[in-house]
Amino acid sequence: MLILDRFEDETALIEYTDESGNIVIINAERKCVSAEVREGDVLACNNGIYSTDAEATEIRRRKIINRLRNHRKKNR
């Protein structure tokens, strides 16, 4: 799963986890990332252009929200 970590000037830092469980950072030119992409989005790469995978991003965001809710419940 490719995830946009952040933008730094004209570079997009995209992370993924390799087969060994290591987090790998890809440095991509900002012009290779579609304008609608936001930090934290799950990405798809087609013909060298990164764009948001809307369905995967929504699933990921829901999982994160549920984890936060569960964590808060445990700490009350």
C-alpha cells in the first residue's frame, strides 16, 4: 500500500511497507502526484502518476478512527 506521507518543496514522500516489514520511502517529483492527493491518502500509480485510491483511503481512515475511539474507551 502506497501512502503519501508529506510534501517537501517539489518532492512527495511516499511510503510503503516491504515484504520484510520495513518502511520504505519513495521520493517522487511533485509533478508526478495528482493535485487532489492529500497527506495520508492511499495512492495508486498509473503510468508514473500517483493519484488517490478513494476507496482504499476511506477504508484506511475509518480503521484509524475506530482505533482511536477504542483507545480512548480503554483509557477512560
